Amino acid sequence: MKEVVFIIPNLGGGGAERVMAIVANYLAELNYKVSFLFTKSVDIKYEINSNIKVIVNKEDTSPIGQIKFIRHNLKSKKGATCISFLTYQNLYMLTATIGLKIKTIVSERNDPSKTLYGKNWLNSIRNILYAHADRIVFQTNGAKMFFPKKIQKKGTIILNPINDKLPVPEDLKREKEIVAVGRLTKQKNYPLLLKAFSKFSIEYPEYVLKIYGEGELKEELKNLATKLKIEKKVYFMGFCEDVHNKIINARMFVMSSEYEGLSNALLEAMAIGLPCISTDSPPGGARMVIKNGVNGILVENNNEKELVDALNILAKDDELVDKLAENAICIRKELSKDKICEEWTFLV
């Protein structure tokens, strides 16, 4: 029986955590011996198979403590495959497994030029450690090309699976709503969306903007909405368990990120038939799934005018809205859970 160990801080929410849970469950259903090493806490927001063993680091959660925890729990797992998501966890896992007879797979889940931004010495260490990994999974060509060629040779690109429990769009009545879903952080560049929406509102005053998510910039963004005099049209909805049912009737979905690996929020918006607008941000996640003008609209990164123009065209062009929505739904089949998880299985 093949054994696979997944390493991550916890499953407390987030796109990387969701994908890891899906892949782990898939392997468990195939009768692999699957376990999780949670390096920081026992927080679990995603359903996991009852046959999956969970081991939690309850002591030292510093970087050194996490490395010791990982190594202690992997020493007895000769011949196992170890899979780590997230840059720092990848570094800890590859350090912890030095000298152990374990297959190592790491995955970059965001823009690698940003995850260790300003820490050149850590970038050098990452390159050294990644060169010793057995395989490296990227979400985009841009992320893969960031690394030296010896690392690229070990790389493979696997997109995110679509949640197979998403609602199916039927007999939709489009509301005059623009929606966005994601953490309220600098990466998501919500100021760009708010500024674009303020200009869009001049011609289309009946529209509202609803932003789903929590984060440290909530008050700052509320203040910006007030400054732009759109505070009565912008709703900060917070975290919502059934967000897909809440947004499925919206006129359009917008992702305004400065950088983004491969946004689950964008994929799921497309899968439920929302006409989507996304910045073409590095390392090219949106570009991997959106064919501009066919199943969504790409705008130049941080380009307010292009975003306003895209909002305007979707507000007035019913035919384009229907076309984008119809084509976007095809992503359900292209990125089905079974198809994507099978790609992971080949690596293990």
C-alpha cells in the first residue's frame, strides 16, 4: 500500500488548503495510506476522509520546531511520498527530509517572486532546496519560468480542481450587482476595484458592489469607499459559507489582484456561470483559464481605465454576458476533481 503524507500548517481555510484536502481525500478513496502533518494547529475547515490520520504539532511551532516535528514523524516512513504546499512549509519539509528515503513533492501556490519578497538569501536557499525535491508542482507557466532551469526540469503544471458541489446555474435572473470574493489584503488590490466602481457608478448608478471576505484592510477599504462617495453602494459582506448561492445571480464577478497564483474564487465564479473580469496579474493564473472575450475578460494589471471599460461593456451588453457565462461553465469539465486528482496520482 502506497503511503502519502501531506504537510501544511492546518486546514483552516484558504485555496491551497482546499486543494490539498481534495487530493488527500481522493487518494484515501483509492486506498492509499494517507496522513496529515499539521505544523501549527488542528484547525480543520474542510471535510477529510475518516481513514486519514491527522498528527498535530502541539509544541514548538517556530520554524525550527516545525522542522523537528516533520522529521520526527517522517523518520519511520521509509518509501513514503511527502507532499507539501506553501513556500515556507516546502522549505521546512525539504530541510527535515534531508537524508531520509522519502519521495518529496512541493507545490508553489502563489507568485514565487512575491512569497519571499525582499529576502534574497531565502530565495537562494529555496533554489538549493527545490533542486533536491523529486517533483515540483506549479499552477502557472509564469511561476515555473521564475526558477532556474534545473528546477524547471522537475516541474509540472497542475491546475486547481473545481469544487464538485457548486450550485448549477438555472433560470438565472441577473441582478445589478458586481461581486468580488477574497481576503481583504493588499494582494487582492481592492482599492483598484473601488476606484473603478466609483467611475462606473457615474453612468450606472443603480449597481451595487458586494465584496465577500475578511481581512486586515477592512476599515481602510471602508474609509476609501466613503472618500469616493460610494459607501452606500458598497457592501462588505464578510465571510459567507454559502457564498456561491449568494453571488450566482450577479451581473459580473471581478478579481482585481496585483498578483495571484490560480484563484479558486475565480475558478468557482466561472463554474457557476458568472461573467468574470480579472486582472492579468503575475504569474499568469487568470491567463491559464480565461480566453479573453470568450469565457471572461482580462484587463491589464492595475489598469483602472481598462477595468472601468470592462465593467461598462458587461453592464450594457446582454449578449456578451450570456456568451461569457455559457463558455465559462465549461471549466467544470476541464478542471473536474477526478481529472485533476488523477494528475496528482501520477506523481505519487
